[in-house]
Amino acid sequence: MAFDDATGQASIRRLKLLEAALNATGCSQVIFIADASLRHRLGPADRKQLQSMIESRELYQAPAGTSADEFVIDLARRKDGFMVSNDRYREHTGRWRELQHRLIKFLIIEDEVFLSGIEAEFDKQKTSERELSDDSIASVIQGRTSSWFDVFVTVPIISLCGGLVIALVWRLSLAGIFAPLYAFGISVLGLSLFGAALSVLVPVALFVTLFIYHWFMRDDSVSGTNARETHLRAYAAVALLIWTSALTMLFLYLALATASAPSWPVTLGLILGTGPALPLIGFIRTAARFRDFTSWLDTTLVVAVCVVAVGWLAAGSAYLYALAWSDADGTDRGFLATIIALLVIQATVVLTLWVITNLNRARA
């Protein structure tokens, strides 16, 4: 907030000067976020201007009892914007590694505005192409998510349905590869090992390629860190789902080779069993808001190892039960019971990570 040199009070007039200076640099939209106490620090005339700015959505007030800093940082991070402030935000640097690079300092002397290095830091073309809509601003203020991926990983029913579709498409794709290979006389065991290797190596190779590309694409201006983290999170979600699907599918093929064919409830259970793996990424997404990029990557790797380990244990148990409990009519009660256990295990993991996520929110 700009203060008037003569009165020492907050001044709407000087905010207008700052807005004009930013618009002159090519910025297409300027948003002010102020503490709820601002109204009480203004004179009568400025209060009317404040109300006018609120009604025209030029200025947003943080909810009473909270700091405007949280909303300013969240808005800048989600929308790849810059923060014009003389505050150093030292207590928030752990949450966003590039915070200091997004700060633009200012000085107002006799109604003339001086901005620190804005010509070098501000990308006029990219900013004008990506104007902030009123709905996106409101979604940040009200704490709602604003991207399709946020909705995909945080809404349980959408996560489950999306997980089922991805798992089913991946398995059908492998089936299309296996059919001609099986016709050429390759054993079921060979196809099983090939399918498992393909399911694990392809996500790993693509993930490493994507990571290297975005890690060396250090664009700190507008689309750098946020785009890199979003793409890595999105691909990690798909990779984890494919891994769990591949591991259960491997033992399904082994069961087909050595025991009676699983019945349709077992096959359906295997498809459903991989669906709940996707909401795990909701935890990773939330953890990324409170840690820097390196810690987020460590968290992702730990969760990936846990998911793969659970997949191996559950699918291995399913294979052993299929050998021991297969009935003559092919109902495979033990196999189906283990798939149900797999669902329970994944649901327990998701619930545990949900609790951890809420603890992180409360702690932050």
C-alpha cells in the first residue's frame, strides 16, 4: 500500500499512480489485494474510492483475521504474475523458491513512480496474452481450485472415473499388442514379463525425459516453474496409475498360465483396484504448496515407491490365492477376495494421506 508523504496515511490516489505506471509498461491488468483493516485507515473520500475499486474488481480485500500476503503469493504463483511490493516476504520463501525473482520494488517521489528493473523482468507480450479473469481472481480469494488438473485430482468421483478410464485404455492397448504376439506362439509367461517391463519402463523413460526437459528449461519470467511442476505432477499421476495397473496385470497373466482362468468379477476387480491410486496425487499436489521443488520431488518418489510396493504385495498375494483356491467352476474366490483387499489397502492409503494433507494445511 502506498502512503502519502504529507499525511502518512494510506492513499488511494497513489495507488492510481502505481496502476498507471504499471499499465504504461504493457501490463494489461493490475489487481490490488489489501488487508481487511485498510478501510479503517483511510479518510472519508478515500473510503468511497475504495468501495468503488472493490465494486469494479480492481481491488480485493483479504478476509478478516487473515494476512493479505497469503493471497498475493497464491495468486502470483497460480497465474505466473509479478508482485509489486516493498515487502521481502522472507517468511514465505520456503514455499516458493522463485518468490524473490517475482518481486518488483517501487518508489513514489512527488507523484512520480519508479519501478525496479521492470523492463528486464516483465514480459509484456505474454502478460497481455494471459489476462486474469474475474472468476480466476475470485477462485483464488475463495480458496477454490482453478485448473482442470486440480479438479481431476481433488474431486474423488472424477479421480476414480478418470483412473478407471486410463487403466482400461492402457490394458486394451497392451491386449492389442499381445494378440498378434500370442498368435506367433509366444508363451503367456513371456507376454506377462514383456507387458510388465513395458508398463514400467515406458512411464519411467517418459518421466525422466520430461523431467530433464523442464529442469533445464529454466524460464523464470512467466511460464517457468509453475508449468514445470504442473506437467510433472500430471505425468506422475498417470505413471503411478500405470505402474499399479501393470503389476496387478503381470500376476493376472501368470495366473492365466498356471491356474484356471479368472472369472469376470475378478477381471472387473482388477480394473477397479487400480482406480483409487490416482487420488494419491492430491497429497503430492498439496505438499508442493508448502515445500520447494526438490522436497516435492522427494515426496513424489517416496509415494511412488510405496504405491509400487503395495501393488507388488497385493498382486503377489492374489496370484498365490489364485493357485490355491481356484474352484472347479472357475469362480476364484480367493483371487476375488484379494482384489477386495487391494481396494481396502488403497483406500486406507488415500485416507491416511488425506489426513496428512489436512494436517499440513493446518500447520501452514
